[in-house]
Amino acid sequence: MSSVSTTAAPELDRLVERLRTGGDRAPVDQVLAAVAAWRRPLRIQVTGRARAGKSTLLRALALLSAEETPPVDEPDVPVPVLDADLIVYVLGGALRDGDRGVLATLPADRTVVVLNKADAVGTGWSEVVATAGQCARGIAMPVFPVVADLAARTRAGIPDQHELTVLARHTAAADSLTLTPELFTAATAGTDVDDRAALLDRWGLYGVACALAALRHQPDLGPQSLLQVLHAGSGIDELYAELHTRYEQVTARRGGEFLDELARIAARAVSGGARELIEDYLAGTEAKWLGLCAGLAQPEVRHLGAGYPQPYPADADDALTRARRWRAVVASDLPPAARRAAVRVHNGYVQLWERMSGAGL
């Protein structure tokens, strides 16, 4: 789903200006408060047990709007208030009863669960994926395996040529050398003990193991290519993509909540002029687009738009096809929230079809 802007809203700006000249201050203040709430930056909380790697994950993700909470398992201390727009729950190992208890209180559509320190799980990534799947079944939420320590290290710079030379000397014995840090830095592996210790300090044991495996299969890898391998090996890209998707979905749904609040303000307005101005905005292109995106992000119907490359249709024919499909959805047996979301999507595509085809002129 493409981004839903909460800043570029010229029709909304015109609405506010017109309300200001109407003489009734109450609708203006109410609309301004609704706009401020809508445009508020999304909050992201990173939480979990002590020593799960929350701080490291924050560095790896480099999310400016994210905040780390106190541990959820602090003795004699209440669980921190988890009320952000998005919550990243970090598992530092096996799923425990305490994790299940906290996760059971969190909304699934706003929670992303991370199995951190995945390099300590089993002997291969397939075992990591299996463990993440087992955790996911235990909490009925997807779980994303990550080695946040390596992901954070890849943000600090790229391997230099000297490091590649040192690594190349030891590719043949990679499997036995990287079982423990002590084996990798042992004097029995060669005279370059200090160089190996420096590699370990910079990239960690898992990073060194990934680098050696990559160079064994492709000895001519350059520094930038090797960095890409290390970054991919951390699993951070899949997590980042999921967070991006969830961020856009939450943003879109907040747009729907904003439209609902405007409708309530219009219904309460004493001035008929203020009510008409707000209703005109709600019937306009900008509001219909916000409503369409909010409908597509509603969990009950989200799967029905999953195949769209993007919410905006390719052309008038595409808009009409989508409008017809969502009209059929509206006519089906749906719970109220799902039907309301489907109506928003249908109305948005109808308006887009009218505009793109000229039918509404």
C-alpha cells in the first residue's frame, strides 16, 4: 500500500480557512483539534523481557519515532503501559508464559513480534524459521527472526580490503573455526590472531560465520557485496518491510478515524453553514481517497485488496473494475465494520472512475 499523506491536504486547508471566516469558533477549534490528532506522528514502542536485545534492535532499525520501554518482566514493577500506534515485542529466546500473558493483551494488528538473537537458535536458518513458526503458533501472530546485533553492525560501515584478506585465509576451516569465539581467535589457527580478534570485535561471531560462508562460495566478493550479504543474513529487511506495511496500515486507518470525527463535528454543528462546509469536504476527492485507503487497511477486508499493486488504479477501466468488485463485497453478508470499510473503498473507486473517465463532468 502506498503512503497516505497526513500533511499535503489542500482541500482540508481550504475547509479550515472557510470555517474561520464563518464566525462560529466552535467548529474551527474542533476541526483543528481533529487535524492535529490526525497529523500527530505515529508512536512506536519496542518492548520485551530484560536482555532481549531491545536497544540493539532499535539501533538496527534506526526508527526515529521509536521508544524503548522498561522490561515487561521487571520484578515487583507493573508491566509498562503499551499504548503506541505500533508495538514491537522482542523475544530474546524461547517464548515464555510471561510473554504470552503480555502479548494476549496487545492488539494483533498493531503488534509485531521479533525473535531476536536468532543466531543462538539451532545450527541453521531453517531451524530458526521453524522456531519462529512454533512461537507464532503459540501466540497466533507472525514472528520475525532477526539477528539485530549483526544488522546494527552493518549500519556502522563496510568490510575493508584487509578484513576480506584475513577472512579469505580461513574460508576452508570456517565451520570449525566459528563454533565459538575462542576457536576463532585461537593461536592454532594461524599467526593473525590480532586480525581475527579485530574481525570478531567488529562483526561478531555470526557475522564472521556469514562472511566466511559467503566468501567460500564466492571468493571474489567485494566489500559492498559482502556487506549486503551480511545485512541480508541478519533478517532485518523482512522485519523492516513488515513494519513499513503496518505503519502505512495504521496511518490509513487513522485517516478513517479522522473522517469519522469530522462527520461527528458536522452533526453537532449549530451553524448550518459550518455543517455544509464539512459535509462538502467529506464528499470531496481528498476525503474519498482517505476513506478508500482506510477501508483497504481495515483488518476485516484487508485481504480483498491484497492483490492490488497499489491502492490507486492504473486507469479508468481498472477503477471501474475495482468499484464493481467492491460493490459486490458491500452486497454480501458482512459485519457492520467490514461493510462500512467496503462502502468507503467502493465509493472511492467510483469517484476515481468518474474523474479518470470524465463521467463525472
